[in-house]
Amino acid sequence: MRILHILLLLSLTWACTNQPSKPRLPYFKGPAMEPEWIIPGDDINGFNRVQDYSLQDQNNHSFSGNEDTLHIRIAHFFKLPCQGPCPVLSRTMLDLQEHYGNDPEVQLLSFAYP
């Protein structure tokens, strides 16, 4: 009976480790921006993608969004000066930075314009 319990435990452990992990953040599909979680190897055609862009950072260095990567980019656009929603959005970006700041697959971007 004890061997049966050990075999059952081993088979359950093996079954759990062979499942692909679900990503933490969704991709968005279609005009309705329907969230969908995908795993590596899934077809990503039809998902919304940011068009190519090229901007300059605060030090006049070029920043391009033309890379063909699957990074998750969270962008925060704000107009200067900003009093309305900016403090709330800034706190939200700070929360995201604390949560995803060390994740190489997540990029947080803030864009200010006059």
C-alpha cells in the first residue's frame, strides 16, 4: 500500500511539471482588445501589435520600437504639465515597476510630450 502511495505521488508530481506555464500578462486580440493568455509556440497572428516607432529619450538617444520581440511593453503617455490623471498613473507605473522591474520580458515605458 505504501508503494502505491509513493507511485501516485510521483505520477502527480510528473504530471504537474510537464504542463506549460500560463503567462502572467495577456496579449490582446481584435478591436475589442479581448485578453488572451498564450504559451510559447502558440500562433500569435491576429494579436494587436504596436507599429514601428522611433523616439528620443531625455538624453537625445534614439529609442526604437522596431525590434521583432515578444516583450510585453506597458506604455504611459502623458502631457506636460499634467495634473489630472498623471499622479494616479505614475503610482500605477511605480507599482508595476516594483512588481515586474526585474522581469526581462516586461518593459515599462513612459512618454512625456509638451
